Amino acid sequence: MVAKCSQNYNHFLKGLLSLYNEEKGRYVSKYLDADEYKTAHKNTVQTLFPLIVPDIPQKHKDNII
């Protein structure tokens, strides 16, 4: 059970980290439009969500704040 939870968390973390945009210095939101993922261009409160994830890099946290 613990191994499965760790595996799921690591999968989630990998996906989350893939949403970090170095150029913008923040996490971006993506949405599925038909068969293509697109980046949302408006900042929303969900861009703060990564702050509650303990394993994101400190640099990312600093950029969010």
C-alpha cells in the first residue's frame, strides 16, 4: 500500500513539475481542447496550488511568492 501511494505521488509530482515554465517563472495551467493541450493565458488562483506540495524546488516557491 505504501509503495503504491509513493508511486502515485511521484507520478503526480513529475506531472506537476512538467507544468513549470522557466521563461515565465511560474506554473502554467493546461487544458485539453479537442485533441490538443493548450496553455491558459490568465493567471488564476490555481497557480498558487504548487505551494502546498512539499517537494517542489525552492526556486519555484520563491518565484510564485
